[in-house]
Amino acid sequence: MDWLPITKSSSTWRIQPNFTDYQKICADFTWDTVRSELDGLPDGGGLNIAHEAVDRYAAGESSSRVALRWLGKGGQIKDFTYADLKAQSNRFANVLRSLEVGKGERVFSLSGRIPELYFAAFGTLKNTSVFCPLFSAFGPEPIAQRLERGDARVLVTTERLYRKKIAALRPSLPKLQYVLLADSDQDQDETVLSLPRLLDAASPHFIIPPTDPEDMALLHFTSGTTGKPKGAVHVHNAVLTHYLTGKYVLDLHPGDIFWCTADCGWVTGTSYGIIAPLTHGVTNLVDEADFEAERWCRTLEEQRINVWYTAPTAIRMLMRSGMKPREKFDLSQLRLVHSVGEPLNPEAVVWGEEALGMPIHDNWWQTETGGIMIANYAAMEIRPGSMGRPLPGIEAAIVHRNTEGGIELEDQPDCEGELALRVGWPSMFRGYLHDDERYRKCFVGGWYLSGDLAQRDADGYFWFVGRADDIIKTSGHMVGPFEVESALMEHPAVAEVGVIGKPEPMIGELVKAFVALKPGFAESEELRLELLGFARKKLGSAVAPKEIAFTGNLPKTRSGKIMRRLLKARELGLAEGDISTLEES
Ligand code: ATP
Ligand code: MG
């Protein structure tokens, strides 16, 4: 099927989007203007993320607005106003100060999405220490590795997680001085302390010390989709991107209720699950529970979500469940749905129109970029399958590496090459922790090379082809797995697909697809042949898979990304490499 562009007439806008004239805004854009829309610390004290996201709304009228609405797993609801969040994060900053934890020192978190995590994040930033959130479902080994590589001095966690995953490893982590238990009223010893007790004893007043915009603020480990996770370093200046993308991509407006479903253990869950919405003074919904189709749809309805930020894996799960949310739930408040993390098949974009009442807006970025770089915008035409156009202030290009170690910019439309970004945007990572060499290699001639392959069309829309590592070379063609996966996704029996190149002496690599079926469809030789024919018809025989295998579940990272390298390793009987982020199936 050729996917028609989804045009958006202004008569259908429920609210005037913040971003309507792409050419004009891009032409007039400066980062200085963005900076001028932020506050800065008083008396020229610099720029601190926590001030921009919390304290500047914690005075006057907005102070009583709900900053954080927390839904507990068991149905409890707790609201924290901007004033509450300011006081609680101040207390946390004072706790760090009392423990003599200083500037640049790392404060890790390992917990589910509990309110204390948010107090800790902002308190850490206020103290000019570095916040590093970990995903709570990691096993002990990956946790220990990250704590060690990140030089953790403090860890905020829960009693159960401490007992289960950390206690036995403490002797191997001599730098980890304090563990703060968010749900324990009593200290266990001099180093394992009760966070509630410390918060109660701490003052709710704290003056943020001068913060250089280049001071390190966040440390995020990448998803480990292609190999060992890297620790990406971010600075306070990243808040300019958080704010700008909140305005132009998430299209946040006063009074909005925003929900990002990502866990804070991944960069999306911090940049957008903690920071960006608050820089606009809106209400940020946090759901402690994990994905469950009914619950999520009910939450969209009951919490009257206006803007929803989720991931392809969740959308595919909803599609797989066969449910059409808007037939069962009142989604009249929902204005905009965004997705990130993996390619979003055109099928899913269009499914959104029917099932949610609006298309899904894909956007692209990485842990390294700190914030959204390429997006589909509320007011602009969507081309299903495209990641959209670069954010104002971001120069994106398609480049080719040459044999002299340099790059050449591709100026023709629709040509495949590596997606690169001109260096210098505020949330660009400032290093891979303890790996300068690898960091340096990401930059050539003033461009950051993303490791993703893409195409740009004549109108400036970018189309994801695949990760450079996943590209399949078959009979002289380069095949991007995304193209093959998207074609198979159009078949009614297919729920999910992962495509790899399998070495084959005659043709280099053979395209092989692993297919998970929707409920109600059974594996059979007949269906396998049907899928092979279906793909051949759509893609032509040069690109279509030559082999298809059925699988119950595809191996995914815990953030929901298909791990094609693992499909390949298993197919070829090779070592599986770093699987610390592999989801348990
Ligand atoms: P690692 O670098 O450890 O292998 P990772 O690249 O998956 O893991 P992240 O930084 O979380 O870690 O993910 C960024 C990557 O996710 C991008 O480089 C891209 O490959 C993929 N991605 C993100 N958004 C999109 C999108 N909208 N379309 C296609 N791919 C996307
Ligand atoms: Mg990566």
C-alpha cells in the first residue's frame, strides 16, 4: 500500500498549535531566544534545570498548580503542586548537603516510578550533583556495572530492591558511600539510611548555588540495543532543548495534562517524563504501573490526558490486543500522540487515526542527543513512515563517510546515508563516561554521526532506514530492516517482525524475518508461504525475505526495542554479547 500523507486542516485544530509556520520559525530561530524564554538563576547565577522546571513555577499563582499527579499501582492518587515539589526537592538537596555530597558527584536512583524519585532528581540537580536513573528491573550485575562505571556515591532505592539486588554487591562498590531507602522509616546502619527520616529532618529551604550551563547534570546509559551500554553525559544547558521540544513538538499549552509512559531509567523517561513538561508549568502524570492495555486507555480517559508520549512497542501491543480505544473510552481530551524509540511503521501511524482519533506522531532522537531532534509536528502534514523534519535550531543531514576519514554531505533527495547533526545544540552529549576515544569518533568535520541510516526527501522529511549495524547487504543491494518489517506488518496476521541479514556465500546476506503472530492466528507452513509471497509482492524479490521463521516473542530491550543483533547471534549460534538490557520473556 502507498501511504497517503495525512494533512491537517486548521479547521480541525482544537487549540492553535505553538508551531505552524515551519519555514519562518526555522529562519528566525536562535538559541538565544529560547534562553530568553527561560528564567536563569537569580543574580546571574547561571542555568539550572531544577530551577527552570520547578522553582520558577513555585511562586505566585502557579505554585498551587499540580506539577506531578502520581497514580499508584493499587489505584492511589497523590498530587504534588509546584510548591510541594519545590519543598521536597529542596529537602533532598539539603540531605545531600548534610551528607557532604557535592558538585559533580553522582546520585543514582534505582526504583519504580515513585514520588521520591522525582524529589531526588530535582534535589540532585539543585545541589549541582549528577542524577543517574537506572531501570529497576535490571538484575544485580548490570546494576553493579553501571554504579561502578558511573562512580556512584549515593543510591536512592527501596528496601526490597536493596536487599534483593544491591546488598550482596556492596563490598565490590567501595565508592558507593550511602544508600537512601525511600520506603524505610529506620536506618539500617550508618550507610544505609531512611530517606523519609532524612527528608523530615531537612529544611524545605534551599538556595541553588551558581550553576554553569556546562556543568554536568545527568548521566544516562544507552539502551544497549547494539552492544554494551554507553554512559552519555549531559549538562544543565540541555534544558533549552527540553523546553523547546516541549513547546514545538509536544505542543504543550497552559493547563495541559501530559503523560509520558517511558520509565525514568531511559533518557525519554527523564527528558520527557520528568523535565520537559514541568518547564512549561503543566501537570505531569506519572503512572507507577506497567503496560496493560485497559489500564492505559482508562488512564487516558480518566486523567483527561491532552498530550501523550509513548513508544512503538506500546502502540503495537495495543494494536495486537485488537482494541479500538476510542470506541470504548472517551478520548475527547486527547489532542496529540507522540512516539519514539524505534521506527514507527506506517501501519501504526494510520491505526492511530482510527483507534485513537488521531495519527501517531513519530519523532527521532537518541540518548546522545538529549532531546527530540526530528519530529512530526501538530500542525504539519504527516507522511506515514517518516520521522518528520528537524527541530528549528537543528541542522540534520545525510552524509557519507569517505576513505580519508572525512564525510561528504548528500545533497540529492531520497539518497540513503548516515544521519548526522551539526554540532552545537544545547542537549548534545558532552562525553561517553570514561570513553573519550569512542566519543571523539562520533564527530567528523563539525558533525555528529548518529550511526543510523536514513533518507531525506525533497521536502526535508527524514525517513529511517535502519541502524548502520543492522543494514543487510544482499546480492549487491543494501536493505534496511525497517522497510521489510513495515511491509510484513501490513499483513493482518502479523503482530511484530524483526529482520536480519544471515550470511550466505552466494549473495552475501540473506534477508530473514522473524514473525510474531496476532492472537487468533496459528503458525503453519501455509501461512509462512503466504507471508513470503505477500512480502515479495510488496517489496520485489531482491528485497523480500527469503526465509521466515515464526517466534512467540521477539527479544527486546527493557525499553521495548527489538534486539536484532540477538536474533542474529542466536540464528548463527554466536555469543550473545551484553544482554544486560534484555527484557525477560
Ligand atoms: P545502544 O546505543 O546502546 O545500542 P540505543 O541506540 O537503542 O542503544 P537509545 O539512545 O535509547 O539507545 O536509542 C536511540 C536509537 O533508537 C536511535 O539511534 C535509533 O536507532 C532508534 N530510534 C529512536 N527513535 C526512532 C525513530 N523515531 N525511528 C527509528 N528509530 C528510532
Ligand atoms: Mg545508540
